[in-house]
Amino acid sequence: MNIFLHELKSYRKSLLIWSLCLILLIWMGIIEFLSSKGSNSLSELYNNLPPSLKALMGGGDFNVETAIGYYSVLFIYIELIVVIHAALLGVGIISKEEKDKTIEFLLTRPLSRNSVLISKTLATFVLILILNIVILLASIIIFNTNSDESIISELMKLMVGMLFLQILFGSFGLFIASLRKQAKSSGSIVLGIVLGMFIMSILADLHKSLHFLRHLTPFRYFDAKTLLLESGFKLIYIFICIILTTAFLLLSHYFYNKRDLSL
């Protein structure tokens, strides 16, 4: 039984739904952008927002009259959605056999727990990569065909940064699911931590005394403001993501091999 292909097949409908929802969000974004372009009303509205509301849109001094400026404001929510997808995917792909009471069948196959987890991990990363590519292609097609600007290079930079976050939180989901038995509680914990990290990234822009939070939440490592308006990719943030991802994967293998699986 090829677990890797089995997982890709079992998640294809879910991946399609997530992809369509994100494509719809991007499409609605271009409609809003085109309807306001040239009137300066959108730019005036954005520039006059109080800091609290501006933080909810990424906190950057973007020119929302340009395609990449508007997309950067939209990107904060695209990033949140794909991170939620990655984290819940990591949880679900580990715990679904126990939840569906099919773990006994899986473990009677001539497969070690390590090989099972490796196959599931690879499937998780492939599904994450597919969603990332879908968003990139949809963004290029929708924004480039409806705007005179070419934003491909900026989009590539944003998608690479987003992929780091997807893999990090996908690995975190794998770790939590390997650590705990209850699928429902694992999903709730992961979702709560993701939303908590997202809120921290917003709070970091509200006051100077909270700026230290940007170093504690991965959402600020690869957001549009950092990648396009500030320093771009920082090696320290890339290093932190790689270290955390590696740690989560190693801990996933350790706890998955130690746990008593519910038959």
C-alpha cells in the first residue's frame, strides 16, 4: 500500500475546496482594486486609517493604488488562511486513522511506524506546495491580466516567504498530532496557537512597546511589509524556521513511535 499516494488522493477534494476559496478571495480583491483604481479614494481611505485598523491590513505604508500595493494588503489574510490549512493538514493527516478507526488496518501492513510517518509528512509537504503554486498562478493570472503592472517578481518573493510559514506550521501540526491522541483537541490547540501568533503580529504594529513581538511570531518573518518595504528575507528568520521545522519533525517521529495508538 503506497501511503504517500493514498494521502494525496484522500485530500484532493479538500485541497480543491481550499484552492477555490483562495482563488475567490484573490478574484474579489482584483474586482475591488479595479473599481477603485484612479479615483484616489482607496488610497485616501487606507492612509487615513487609524493605526489599529492599519495593523489589521499588514501595517505597511503600501500604495494601494498599485497592484502590488493592494495585493500586499490582501496578502496578510491569504497567508493566514494557508497557514491554518497547513497546520490543520498536519494534524489531520496523522490523526485521521485513529479518528476513523482504521489505524489497526494500517499497522497490520508490512510497514514500520517511521515509514508511515515519513510518507504522511511527504504528502503533507506536497499538498502544501501544490496550494502555494495554485495561489501563485492564480495571483499572476488574475492580477497581471487585469492590470498594466507586472508584479511577478514581488509575488514570487511573497510566495517563497509564505512557503516557509506553511512548512513550519504544517510540521507543527504533525508534532501536536503525534503528541496527543484526541484529534479534535489537537486541531483546536493548533488553531488557537496559529490565531494567537497572528494576533501577536498585529499587536506588534500598534505601539512601539510591542515591537518586540515581531521577533516572536513567524507571521512577521515573511509578511509583505518585511519582504517588500523593509529588509526582505532575513537569514536569522530563515534559520529559525529551519531549526523549528527540523525540531518539530524529529519530535514527531519520537512521539509517534512512543505513543499508544487507539485501535
